[in-house]
Amino acid sequence: KVAKERQEEMAKELESLQQKMSERSTKVTQQREQIDALQQAVDAKGSQAQVLNGLVEDTKGVVASRNEVITTLEREKKVAKERQEEMAKELESLQQKMSERSTKVTQQREQIDALQQAVDAKGSQAQVLNGLV
């Protein structure tokens, strides 16, 4: 009888231990699932971080390219302004030369007119002299 009671107690203890083991196994499984889910979240965050880092690098590249374009445009604008100033000086010089030539041509025309008048006067004098002869 004592042995039977002892056997029943041991069976209850065994059943209790098996239930506790089952509960702990379930708990461990749940914890593993939580750990897996957390690991996936960490991996996803890592991937997001990589994507964001990639975007940051791309943005840096775009900004660098933009700055390079701006620098090039500013340089070209400066060169164009310098060329425009040179061309304005050349134009001014050409206009001055044209003005000088125009003045010279006018003076030459006046000289030609004066010579023509002198020739005409000499021609009239010659006619008068011829008439007298």
C-alpha cells in the first residue's frame, strides 16, 4: 500500500515535472520566435540603414555634381564677361578708327573739292587767256 501511494506520488511528480518541462519548452519556443522576429527587425533596420546610407551617398554625389556644374557655369560666365569686355574695347577701337578715317575722308573730299574749284578756276582763266590770245 505504501509502495502504491509512493508510486502514485511519483507519478504525480513526474506528471508535474513533465507539465513544467512542456511549459518551459513552450516558453523557450516563444522566446526563440521573439528572438527571430527581433533579429528580422534588426536585419530590416540594417537594410533600411544601408538604403539610407546609399541615399545619403547618392545625395552627396548629386550635391557634388551640382556644385561642380555651378562652379563651371560661374567660370564660363566670368570668361564670357571678360570676352564681352574685350569685344567692347575692340568695338570702341574700331569705332574710333572709323571716325578717324571718316574725318580723314571728309578732309580729303574738302581738299579734292578745293582742288576741283582751283582747276575750274584755272580752266576759266585759261579760257579767258585763250579768248584774249
